[in-house]
Amino acid sequence: MKITVFDDHQALSFQVAQMMVAQIKNKPDSVICLASGETPFLAYHLLPTLLLDEGVDHQQFTLIGLDEWVNIPSQNTGSCSYFLHTTLIGPLKLSLSQFKLFDGMAPDLQTECDSMDEFISKRGGIDLMVVGIGMNGHIGFNEPGVSTELYAHVIDLDDTTQTVGQKYFADKTTLGQGITLGLKHLQEANAAILMASGDRKAHIMKATLEGPIDPLIPSTIIRNHPNGLVMLDQKAASLLTPNE
Ligand code: F6R
């Protein structure tokens, strides 16, 4: 695992967007799994222009949505699906066969998980994952204490996630469960970028990078990833012990 600290959120976002461009350029049929949320928003916003500027064909890659709130329809502006449609799927004009997102309203969520696992394995696995980090160290909706051996699954959301998650919704919303790719997907991905930005992520980043590798802080698993990149802005890195 490698750690890189950028001056600010903008520099961090630009670098992540460039790495996504490089991934698609080097392997046009890449399978790329993406988180939603505030952290990657700017990187995704920059991506269409960078792809165009570099003349990179993006009609062959596959986008996988990392997670979704259970019982929230995709038309809800707080859903992960809505976020990925408005930031990437729409602007990049991805075809229906080019993306797969969880449906949090699916009548049978286990079938939804199985279908996602099968979709990924049929495409030979994930080339690149871009994930954020929750205030409790979750990755996707892999909440504290989750098994590191799981693929896609449904999970009860931690209190922190239920509370912090309100920021995405126009009105107070009941957030009981999430459907998410598992930490096994992260471990098996060819490369994984964990992004963190802002002061509010400083404590969890210190625990992630300097505490013990602990299932109670799922993000610590990134440290075992041979191709794991932790990309932070200075604010999120502000509590890290400086290198000697
Ligand atoms: C969302 C997701 C979550 C977020 C995390 C950080 O798809 O997977 O794990 O990455 O909660 O969210 P932000 O970026 O809004 O701080």
C-alpha cells in the first residue's frame, strides 16, 4: 500500500480522475467499481473532460456501483444510483450494458447480490476500485465488524452511517440497511484507491493507517492490499505521524 498526500481536495480529485483516465486508456474494457458521496464527486466531474482531452475511448469500460441504500428508489436524489447517473453515466452517455448498479428496491436482495457477484466474475473481476471512507471506517457499506470474506451482501447500517447519511437526502430518511460489494471484492481488485478529504476524516485516517489492522475499522484492510493507494488531502492527513 502506498500513501500520497495532496495539497487540497482539488489536487487530489484531479489525480484520481487522471488515474481513472489512465486505467481506461491502458485497458479499454476495464471493470471499474465506484463509490458515491462527497469525496469522489469532483474527480468524477472532471473525468468526462479529461477523457475527451486525451481522446480516450470510454465506450468499452464497465462501471459498477459500489453500494446502495436498501428501500430507497433510484429516483431519490440521495440514492447512490442517482449520484452515479448524474455525475458519470449521463455525462459519459454510457450504454445500458456498460454499467451495473444495485437496486435497493429489489424484491429479493439476495438475488440482487448474487447477480452482482456473477456479473463481476464473468467479466474477470474488478480492475480498479475507487472508494471513500465513512467516519466509522466503513468502505462501501462494509460496517465495523463485518467479515472480510464476504462478497456482495446486505447489512444493517451502523448508527453513524444512518446519521451521517442524512446529508445526501432532501428530507429526513430512514436508513436501515445497505447493499454493498464486500471486502473480498476490495481485496481481489487489481488496484484500489481509498480517497479521503477534509478535517472530519483526519481521526479515522489516523486509525486506518496507524492503528492495528482491525475488523472493527474495515478501512484498515487497505493496508494489506498489494496495489492499494491511499490518497488524501492535507486536511485528512493532518493527524498522521510525520515521516522521520
Ligand atoms: C458511498 C460509499 C460510502 C462513502 C463514505 C464517505 O457509495 O461507499 O462508503 O464512500 O461514507 O462518504 P463521503 O464521501 O460523502 O464522505
